[in-house]
Amino acid sequence: MARKRGIKKQFWFNKEEATILKKKAKKVGVNESTLIRDLVMGFEPKEKPDERFYDSLKQLRSIGNSFNQLAAKANALDLIDEVEYKKQKKKLDDIIIKLKEEYLYPKSEDM
């Protein structure tokens, strides 16, 4: 099997540069060579989100599954479980607000 990348490049770093490269690659969640290739290709990698982000995604997937179950039930019975629908909708709205507050809105400085 042929390599996807056939040209080897070797770089020399001083200790500080090597440390910075290692830290930045870890923050982004990729290895050092991937980070360098991304930068060369003009991509500005973003820092890998913390666990709260992934917890929120898990909650959103769970709510999506609940909506799918509600839709299947509504289709089979030709009616909607309004109480369950509103409960899941509230969960979804709460998570969206939490995500916006955490990742989009500016943080207020503690005085």
C-alpha cells in the first residue's frame, strides 16, 4: 500500500518552539504533523472543546432520539403525546441556551 504523503520534510526547533508546538497540537486535539499540515493549507484550527460541550451533544442526541420516538408514536396512533413533546422541547431549549451562554456570549468580568 502506497503512502498518501510521499514527501518527507524535516524541521529543527529549539526547545521553546518544540514545547509550544506540542502544547498547541494537544489543545487542538491533533498530532503535531497534522497541525503543521493544517496551518500550511490555510486552516486555523480551533481549540478542542471541553467535556461540557460533548456532554451537551450527548444530551441533544438523546432529545433527538426522544423526538423520533414521539414522531413514530404519533404516526402509529395518529396523535401527539403533547405532555412528552413539551417536556422534550423544554430540555432542548434549555440546552441551546446553555450552549449559547457558554460558547457564544461574552463572559462578564468578575469585579
